[in-house]
Amino acid sequence: MTQDSATENKHGYDAEKLKENLSKINRLTERMAEALGNMKPHSPALESPDYQFYAKAAAAYFAEMMSDPTRIMQAQVSFWSESMKNWSRMQESMARGGKTPESNPSKDRRFSNPIWDQNPFFHMIRRQYELSARTIDTVTKDLAHLPDREREKVHFFAKQIVDLFAPTNFLATNPDALEKAMETNGQSLVDGLTNFVEDLEHNRQGLAVTLADPNGFEVGRDIATTKGSVVFQNRMLQLIQYSPGTDSVYKRPLLICPPWINKFYILDLRPENSFIKYCVDQGHTVFVVSWVNPDESYRDCGMDTYLEEGLLTSIDTVLDITRQPDLNVIGYCIGGTLLTCALAYLTARGEAGKINKATFLTTMTDFSEPGDLGNFLEPGFLKGITRQVEDVGFLESYFMSRTFSFLRSRDLVYTPAVRNYMMGEKPPAFDLLQWNSDSTNLPGRMAVEYLEKLYVNNELAEGEFELLGEKLRIASIRIPIYVISTLQDHIAPWKSTFKGLSRVRGERTFILSESGHIAGIVNPAAQDKYGHWTNEEPPRDPDFWFENAKFHKCSWWHGWAAWVAKGQAPDHKPRKPGIRDYKVLESAPGSYVRAK
């Protein structure tokens, strides 16, 4: 046996394999440097709040020190005292042969490895991180010298920094990654760096962690498979009519207006969780808007374009195809905001009779309390977006996708980054996460209007938002509406959605579903995974409404199906897609949804 072989057996690793992997890492590092050099430039204002934000936060902190030095000093003294205790505990543990003096497992999933509790070094690191996180939380959430909204922003970005510097995000302080690197002779590091470099090469705007296996599902083959046809299209959309699934259907058609920030097939993933298929199987003639993925040629398209050439055109087309006087409409997220605009516009024009009932899924119409998303609406961010769309004509999908990901940074940024880049694992085949990664661009004018006029100035709720020559008033809407919000929504907070749509004067039904913005909506009736709350009283005060609401341990799909069908019977002959004036252009899901 050679000396090298003996060394290999003694230490339990393959020296040749390790050497080979180190060589691969060198080559991958060269690719990484090249990919970073090929990044497309964009405004630095899109990366973080501007200096004014930090200046206000710093001024508030120093003002707090002057006016209430006791609170700040107590926090600092407590931090340093606990830090010294942590260091002392580690030294005592090392002196006893490396055993920690106490067993104190963390409830945080990031620290589930027993080493965080058993190894003195890692135990100290974990406790020090948790101490730092508590201290930062205590100091930033009670800055009395800032207005409430500004204080929320400081606290939000402080939590972002805390999540960024979690020890699990760094190889040297991640025992799971270190263990796997040793077990695989460095192969996990090679695989992780390969994943990292491929993500850099795939997106020249910046790093975007791949959340799902891009080859796990194919649109039209595994997801978005409900049978139907494209029966109309213009530059803004393709209109899909789905084939009937029952022997008879309701006369009144159903039109679904999804968001254009992502693609429509969130409502048509796999057959077992497809809301579109569920509606078809209930006996509805279903039409869905599949929005275009805009490029620089859509620079001048605004909210008025989406209203006129989008939803209003779709409404008239569906009525023309089905030869019906009115229809039911569903709007999801920003699609629901557009539906609100359409209802107010049609009311102002004396054409409200085109809509029989309207359903709103996680829809913001009052943006006075926008939740965590509002933290990104700093003047610096808005200026950066404006400059970006002036340069390229549209807001690239990367920026919106990244923003939404950082609203849940642990789940959508750092955890998958650790899994992909440090553990060397491939992302899972998950239909929901694949849809989440399949985001779209926004036309330049529309993006700025949406953020400035709706989010910042709240013009729609104030009755000052004007489209196509009409000032839109939510209070003018008098048709029956069905509002579904979700308890843990990080994009459209449920209290805000209820507050805005409670202004509608017609019959109102409000539903609060368990879970979040997506899972609370894509909650199949056959599975009843998440329940929901109902209350016959309108939510004038959301907290009072919730306290007196009744919980139902089933999906909201059941109640909605009964509500939308009330007053009609499925006694009409099934409608096949395509008639003389609207011939089939292609099979669903169409070509617009496949555009990257």
C-alpha cells in the first residue's frame, strides 16, 4: 500500500477525486467571472433603498438615543452581556471535551441539524445570531421618531438584513453543507457551483435562484392541459374558450381575467388542482384571457390599454360568441383590479348590464395599506423603475419576480439558494414553483401608472383614477360581488382587499380563506386542504368581522360554485369552441403563454 493510499484510508476521503473536483471548481470560477462580466447594466436604484431612506433611519436612531437613551442603552448592554455569556459557554464546553452545557434545540427549521445544539462552536454561532436578530428587531420596530409607515419600512429592511446574514447562508457556518462536502469529496460543491453559474448565465439581469426544475413540467403537456381553443386574439391577449365537460351547460358564460404579472395557468396547473377544469366540469362555458408577454414595442401601453383592448374587448367578444346579453366575470389579483375598473367604467357609460356577477380573488382596490409590498415603494425605487422603463421600454420580469420573492425571502430566496448552491441539489419538479418562475414583463407606461397612481396616490379608492375619459368610482358598482381573500397573503393583505371592495353598493359576499395568495386560491374542492371563514355582515371593520366569522373546514370553491350558479340551470346545449365569425386559431393553451 502506498503512503498516499494509506492517507486516503486514514482520513476517509478520495484524494484523487477531491483533486479532480477542485480542478472543476477552478474552471467553474472562470465561467462565473465571465457570466458576471456579461451582466446587463441597470439602475442601481433598483437594488436597494436610496440614501435618503438610510439617512432617515439613522436620524431616527440618533434621535431615539437623545430622547430615550435608557431603551437604547438597555438593548446594547443586554446584547453585549449575552454575547459574553455565549462566548463563555463555548469556552466552558470546549474545556469539558466539547459537550454543550445545555440542550436547547431551535424551533427554526434552518437550525434543525443536531450539530447546532451539540457542537460548542456551532451552538455559540446559532445563539449569537438569534441574539443579534432579537436585538435588531427590538431596536427597529419601536423607533418613535419615525411615522408608522416609515417605521414599518425600516423594520422590514432590517429583517431582510437579518435573514441575509443567517449563518446557514454561508458555507463555513453551515454544518449540513460541510458534512455533505466531506461525504462527497467536494462533489456537492462542484454541483452547487454549477447550479450557481448556470443561474447567472440564464439571467443576465442578475442572480435569480431557480426554484423548480425547468424541465419538470411542460406547458400544454403536463400543466395547462384543459381542452380548449384560442378563438380570438389581438396584440394584448389571446382569448381561450374551453371545450364543454358536461352534457348541458349554463346559458350565461364565465370569463376569467387573470393577472398579467404572471401567466394564466396558475388556474390550470394539473387536472387535479385546475380551477378552470373545475368550472368547466360544473357546467360553465369558460373563457380565459391569456395576456401577451410584452416587449419594448409595448412601451406606451397603459392601464387604459389593458382595459380597452383587453378586458372590455374580451367581454364583448364572449357575449358575441355566446349570443348572450350578460356574463359572469372573475378577476384575480391585478386582473381583479382591472375588473373593478371595468365595472366602474361600464357603470359610468350606462353599460353595467353586461355583467351579471363579479368574483374577485385576492384583489387590491384600496392601496392605503399595501402590506410588505409597500416597503419597496420608496422614492428611490420608483425613480429607478422609471429610468429603467424609459431606457428599455418595459419592466423586465426579473425585477418584479425578485421583489415578490423577497417578500418571503427565507422560503423563496435563501432556502432554495442553500439547497441549490451549497448542497448541490437540483431544484424539485413542482408545478406551482415552476409557474412562479415563469413570470412576465410589464409595459413601461403601465408599470409606472400602476405603482404611482394606484399604490402611491391611491387614486382608485379616492375616486380620482381616470381611464378612457371616465373617472372611476368603486361606490357606483351595484352588481353582486363575491370576494375571496387569504389570511396569510403577503401581496394583497386581506384587510386591505376587504376595505376596498366593501365600497361596492350591490350584494356583497366576503370570504377569507386559509393560507396565502396562491395556495389559498388554488385550493381544490376535491381535496379541501384549506378551510375558510364567512360572515353575513360586510367587513366595515375587518377585525370585528373576523372575530364573529364562522369557520368552514372545506375549500371556498364549493360555496362559490353555488353562488355563481344561483338563479340559473345548466339546460343549454354545450358550446364547442369556434363559430363562423370566431374560428379556432390554435389549441389551448395558445402561443402567448409560451412566450418567455
